[in-house]
Amino acid sequence: MEVEQHGGLLDFWAVYEPLISRVLDSELEAALQSPEWAPVLRARPAAEWIAQIRRARALLRDAVLTRHWAPFIDEIRALGVQTAALGGNLSSWILLTGAFQRRLMPALVEAYAATPPRLIAALAAMNGIAELAAALFAEPYEFTRQDLAAHRQVEAALEHRTSELEDANRALEAFSYSVAHDLRAPLRAMNGFAQILLEDHAIQLEPEAVAHLRKIQGNAMRMGVLIDALLGLSRLARSTLQLQPVDLSAVAQSVIAQLAASDPKRAVEVTIDPGLTAMADARLVRSVFDNLLGNAWKFTAKSLSPQISVGSTDGRTFFVRDNGAGFDMGHAGKLFSPFERLHTADEFPGTGIGLATVQRIVHRHGGRISVTSQLNGGATFFFTLAPAAP
């Protein structure tokens, strides 16, 4: 598989996997209803074709995560041979591939808009996989002029769209720079002048005025923390993954030890399954557990018998569970968006960036994250990572 770097493949898959799982069936069903597919469907039901394409998608996932491409290549070749033998139309497959790419393009931009190099690597990975699959699938066919024209039309549209996206990303990168530098200066000035008033003129001020100045300082500091958190989230998109086998049990133990040391008066029952491992970036996985376990520790603060557990369901799907405050699942759609909070800052402090950070890290590893919860009934966060090589 010829792509710029493995990180580009992982970035591509982080967007492709959740999106394609929603649009695959609808796109396939629409394609299979076209007249060209009538002879194919008479010989083999649509459900069998869809099942085979889903199997190919699962093999693509394994190839992206493990770099072992042979099973995926064999499956796509077999799919092409079967389709050609039954009279399937090649041009409809080319247009279907183009439809997927057009769906993926805006999703990739949204995910990596502030990081043009990573966006370009993800786009290269997308085009590389599409070209590989098209070439393998087309081996039994002879290209017609109509097939080539359709393919070139799709490629030209993609190239034009890529150019537009690169221009938009340069503007977004300039905006990120402005956030990093231009907003800090006025915040420091606000905090500094408030401090001067408190130090030099507090005696002359009414108590209410002093309280207002302290609120100004507090809010300026909070905005500084939010900017730092947002920039940290942005930096995640620019960092390069350093994949290696990681002892997740040891990482979780380390995070819990740090939380316990910072809050020694609390007694929390913590269970961490031994032997949890994954192929991941150790630094970023530490951030995942810092945020998930930090939230579990925080949201069990009012529980009579706080409990936190870390484990795995199948060696690929891991979870962090607590019996804390929980939340109404009707609001779960907001949970992973920056600055969205389901509890007030007075109830539980925080920036509202932590879960957005976790989601971005998991997606960068080609995984998925989900949650189940109920109000006052705790929460369980599930996330997937590639298993460590044996």
C-alpha cells in the first residue's frame, strides 16, 4: 500500500470508520437498484453482496491497524472476479467509490482542518486506498472509454476540492495562531491591572469592588486555562503517533496512584484488570486514562461507596466504569464536543475539553469511543484500540 505514512492511514480510518458505518448500506442499496445490477442480483441476493463488502471493510480495518494487507487484497480481487463473472458493471463501482470519497472529504476537513499536513496525509491515504481497491477490483474487466471518462471526472472533482480545502486550512491555521498568541496578551493585561488595583488601592476600595476585582482575576485565569486546553486539543492533531505495545493496566494504576495522592482523604474502591495491553502511543494513552479516570474520580465524589473499574471485554475494547453522578443519555450527543458540560462548574469543576481530547486520541488510533450511563447511576466509557502484537 503506497501512502505517505502510517499516521495518514490512521487519520483516514478515524474518520472513515464511524462515517462509512452510517452511509455504507444506503449507498450500496442505491447502487444495487440500478439497472446494471439486475443480472447480478438474479444470481446472488443483495444481502450477500452487502455482507461481502462489510467483510472487506473489516479486513481493511485490520490492514490499516496491522499493516497486513494480503487478506484485504485477496478479498477485493475475489469480489471483482465474482462481479465480472455475473455481469456486474464496473463503471457503477467506480462511481460508488467516488460517492464514498465525496462523503469523506468534508468529514476529513472537519477533523483535521487546523492541521494541513495531517489533512493532506489523510487525503493521500484515502486516494491511495481507493486507487488500490479500484485496480484490484478492475483486474477481470477491460476498461471502456465510458469507464475511463467516469473515473477521470471523479478524480478531477477530487483534485479541485483538495485545492479548495488547502486554501481553507491555511486560513484556519492563521486563526489558531491568533488564538495562541493574540488572546493571551489581553488576558494577561486584565489580570495584571486587576492585581495592581488590589495591591496598591485595596484600602481605598469598597469590599464589593475588591470582590469584583477578584472575580475579574478568577475569570481571566479560567479563560487562560480554557485557551491552554483548546490549544492542547489542537496540538493532538499535529503530533505524530509513536505506536508501541503499551501496558494499559500499569498506566491506569499510575493515574489512580496520582489521583489518590492528590486527594488522600478519599477512599475509593478501584479495580483494574491485569494484563491489559494495546498497540498505541504511550503518551496519548496516558492522556486518555488521565481524563477518563480523572472524571470517574471527580464524579464519584458524592457517592457513599465510590467504585471505579478498568477492564476489557474482548482484548480490543476497553472500559472505565464508575458509580458516580452519571447523566441522562438523552444528552450523550453533546458529551464529546469541546466545552459541552452536562454538570455545572459549581457541581463539578472542569474545562469541558477532557472528553473531546479522549475522543480525538481514540480516533487518531483508528478506534471508536462510546458511553452508557444513567442519572445518579454512574457511567461506563468504552473505547477500542488495536491489540498489541503477540
